[in-house]
Amino acid sequence: MSAPQSYRFSFGPWNISEGADPFGPEVRPAFAHEDKYALYRPLGFEGVQFHDDDVVPGMDDLTAEQILRKAGEVKTMLSNQGLTPEFVAPRLWFSEKTVDGAYTSNSASDRAYAWERTQKCIDIARAIDCKAIVLWLSREGTYIREAKDAKVAYERLLETVNRMLDYDSNIEIWIEPKPNEPTDQAYVPTIGHAIALAFASKDHRRVKGLIESAHALLAGLDPSDEMAFALAHDKLGSVHLNDQNGLKYDQDKNFGGANLRVGFNQVRVLEEAGYGSRGEFIGLDVKAIRTQRGCPVTDHLKASREIFLHLVDKVRALDRPLIEQFRDARDYEALELYIVRHLLGVK
Ligand code: XUL
Ligand code: MN
């Protein structure tokens, strides 16, 4: 038997936050992104996820040369800390030019801005030696259905993916689906939509998905089945493990914190498929609870990683022949009791 998989973990600097929510201001002092890099390794993380302007703040007002200079500085900071950039995502939801979406906006000048910004994002990724671009499609959707022609919108998304593949012949594109928030209905709400786009693109081998647990739950789906679907098509670029308590706002709770069994099944599916054996990261997208004091707050990252690793132990300790017996006998009552006892640590 091959040696058990050991996992590498990543998170984005926005996961160490000031605790603001849509109804209130920041509750913790700011902690500079650049000071965060020193925290990664001691916490057990080696991958850094970025938005383009996490690497180059204020990039819309900078020249190409200034952008590359700043990206070069960040590359040095990462290598000084022994860190790997996992992906860069264009932040296309903050500009006044993307209030009604970016690639799917009805305005040609907004779409032109989105494409320019995407090229700069790819330039930044290249400058820090990062091989993947994440597309979280934020405002690509509608608040009312009649606002956009949805068929044209999907054609525009495919055209963008193809342009990105042409712009750089090495990068991979990982689409992060989410069904809603900020829009009422988002285009590309599930991994099935993302993978259809991938296969429709001009080089499907370079287009994959990134599955966030909470986003799948918001779509009313089980994240482990979403992951299994992507894995069955060899299209799981990365994951954003977290948790979500029901169909509410995107909560980004600690992994396994709301529903341990749902967490367990994600770990089971990843582990059984050998996810991570080609260097894929276990990415987290978790928010510290607003009431948490301190600066910087990192306990939520430590806890989510620890819960993941405990669940790996649980998956490895499963009695596989017994599970096969229950499956053969179609005794799913017994299988369920076995799983719950196993999670509880009782015989
Ligand atoms: C939004 C979300 C983003 C993406 C990266 O819900 O999850 O943080 O992961 O832009
Ligand atoms: Mn995410």
C-alpha cells in the first residue's frame, strides 16, 4: 500500500480579518497583509491564496511597470517565508465599473474594464510564479431575471475563459461556483455549470473548478457530492473548506463546525480520490467570529485545519470490509449507525 497522503494547506490573507459585517463596522485593528505572511508556516500553512489587489493594492491606478515591481516584492516576501502562491483571483466586484457585473455586464465599457483587469491579474500571477487564476464570478448574475440575456451572458463567460487561455498558454483557470450573494441569482451556480464551461472551452485540460463547501450548501447540495463530481472528471483544482448553517448568508464558518458529518464526507471523498497527491492544496475560506478579540486572530484557521486532520484520521480508521458488508446487504440503517458511532468514538 502506498504511504498515506499528507496534506498541504492554504488560505487567503482576507481570512485574517477585521471582523466587519454588512451591519457593522470593523471590530478589530487592521493587520497588514504583508505581516500576515510570517504567520502561515507556524500555523501549519504553506499556500497563499490571493486576490490580485492583495498582491498589488490600488492596481487600477498603477502603470504596468509599477504593478510588476510590486508583484516582484511580494514574490520575494513569499520566498523568504517559504510560501507558495496557490492562485490569484481578479477582484471584479469592488469597482464602480462592475456594479452590474463584469464579463456579463450589459455595458461594453464595463466589459472592457473587466478584461483589462483580468489581463493584469494574469500578469501578476505570472510575476509571482503562480499557475492558477480563480474566477469567483461575484456579480455575474442578476437581481431580476429580465435585466440580462442569460444566454448571451453564458456566451460571454465562455468567450472570457477562451481569451484567458489564449492570453497565457500555461495558466489554469479554476471557476469557483456560488449560487447567490451578492446577486439574487448567479450564473455558474454549481460545479456542474463550471465543468460544462470547462469542456466547452478551447483547452479544457486547463479549466477546472474550486469548490467551496458553503457555496454548495447554499445551492442546497452536498459539498462531498459536488467534489465527487469534479473529481470524477479530473476537474478539482482546489477547495475552499468551511461550513454553513442553513440557507442563509455566506457564513464561512469553521470547517466541520456546523455539521461534522458533512465535513467528514468531504474529507472521505477527497481522501478516497487521492486529492492532494499532485500537489493540490486543502484551501480554507473561513472567517473569524466577529466577537473574537485580538489582533491578529488566527484560531479559526488553526481549528479548521485541526478538525480536517482529525477527520482524516476518522476516514483512515473506517472499517472498509464492514462498510462493504452493509452495502452488499443494503443495510443502510446499520451503516448509518456505524458511521455515527465511529464519529462519536464509541463501539
Ligand atoms: C466569496 C468567496 C471569495 C472567493 C475568492 O464568497 O468565497 O472569497 O473565494 O474571491
Ligand atoms: Mn471562497
